[in-house]
Amino acid sequence: MSAAGRAEPLGPPGSFAKRLLVTGGAGFIASHVIVSLVQDYPNYMIINLDKLDYCASLKNLETISNKQNYKFIQGDICNSHFVKLLFETEKIDIVLHFAAQTHVDLSFVRAFEFTYVNVYGTHVLEFDESSPKQPTNPYASSKAAAECFVQSYWERYKFPAVITRSSNVYGPHQYPEKVIPKFISLLQHNRKCCIHGSGLQTRNFLYATDVVEAFLTVLKKGKPGEIYNIGTNFEMSVLQLAKELIQLIKETNSESEMENWVDYVNDRPTNDMRYPMKSEKIHGLGWRPKVPWKEGIKKTIDWYRENFHNWKNAEKALEPFPVQPPFV
């Protein structure tokens, strides 16, 4: 077992009301969840398990790294012996499973790795919500398969698991390979936004703190065996997103000037036009998104202006990625 921060448990497991394991905790969404849990639940021990892949950064957690109810352990969820020892020594009560490979374009090139981490890694741990899954890329397929594993353990053993599915999340801490931080970082480095196809594909964007509140709501009020969509009605096209960011960062409203900051490339082999989802079930638990787009995107732009180099290889994320796998 490889541990960083504190090598030994902080007192006996019983000294905390609950002991939570958060996988992938140095990544984007999970780091926001950990910060909130550590600050708001001092009687909970929060254990962060992360193998520190290229898109992870412990700088995301600097504000709470010395807190008494936080521990970081470096390790791989796909190592079953390691995970078994971790559960035995740390006496885990609850697992929040975020560790995953998530880059859609990369999933076409490294499909086996995505399947291994997202499906096997979930197995080791062990629309509206009932709509049939129709994955259009290896990433989506691997996440759908992982859900099936979780659901099977609930059906067979009543293993108390809850599944969540969210709209596209944005905000500070996100590695700049995803569309919002990538466009922001490209423009801040005086480079063009790269648009797949027409750019008319629309996405729903949810600010990071809103999705954290959703996870905590499900943790407190969710029913085992249920699936909860975490969605937002805010929707815009990728092209409109690029133009808004150009207006904010380059301070121009001229259509011709904005076009100078856009570069159109061939589309992905499959690129879903929309990802709408119904979220009435989680609304029934009392959650709704709060952060308006203009507020959230301003905070995000400001954060990347100061923190782009939180990742050693951040510049690599700004390079064009091949749409087609190299073997096609």
C-alpha cells in the first residue's frame, strides 16, 4: 500500500462517525466533493484513493491537505489485493466511486484501458433513469457496463449502491482536455478553439459546486438501488460556447473577429447532437442547480488564468487530438 500525507490511520476507526473512501479524489469532480466533505463533516474521515494519472493533481486539495479528517493514499482501484487490504485496514463505511478514464476521443485509441479501468475497476469495488443505454463511443460503453455490474449486485445481494448520471460538469480543477477548460486555455494562450464538424452539437453544462451538492443530497437522502439523473436545463451549442468564451477572453463582439479564433475540423465518427435528461427524481430529494452560467463561467475563466500549470503536462492537453483512431 502506497500512502502519502499520513502513513498511519488517525486514531482508531471508531473515532469518526463514518469513514468514507473517495476514489479518483485528485481528479476534477471528486476533488470538489472531498473539499466539501472535509470542511462540512469534521466527524467523517475522508480517505482519498487516487493513482495520480495525468489528469489528477493534488494541488486541487491543498486547502484541506492538513486537516485531521483527511488522508490521501496513492493506489490503483484495479489492484484487487490492494483494495481488499485498504478496506480491511481503513474500515470503510461508504464508497464514492469517481475513478475513471473519461476522455471520449482518447477512448477510441485506448479502448481496452477504458474498459479495464471503468468496468473492472468498478467490479473490484463493489434520458430518464430507466431509458435504455445507447453508448456511441468506448468511454460511454465502459460506463454503461460498469452500471450493469453495480445493478447486478443490488439485484442479487441487495448491495446498497446508488448510481448517478450528470450533465457535463465544468469549473475549476478540470484537466484542460475537456471542451470548456480547453477552449479557455487555448484562448488565454492566443490559440484558436478547435470545433468538431459544424459545432451545432448542444451540451448541458452544470457548475462543479452544484453537482457536489447533488452528490451530497443523494448520499443523505438517496434510496439504495436507485439511479438519479443530475441534470440542468441550461444548454448551448459548442459553437456558441466558443463564441461566448471569445467575447469574454478576447473582449470582442465582432462576428468576423470571433471567426478568427475558431478552427473547424472533421467531426468525430459519432458525435451525439444532444444529451438531454430528466431530473425530476433528484428534484424530489430537494436538489436543484443554483449557480447561473455567467457566474460559473467567470469563476472558471479566472481560475484557469492563475492555475493552468497545476498539471505538469497541461500544455499537452492543448494539442489537437486525432479524430480517427490511428488504425483506421
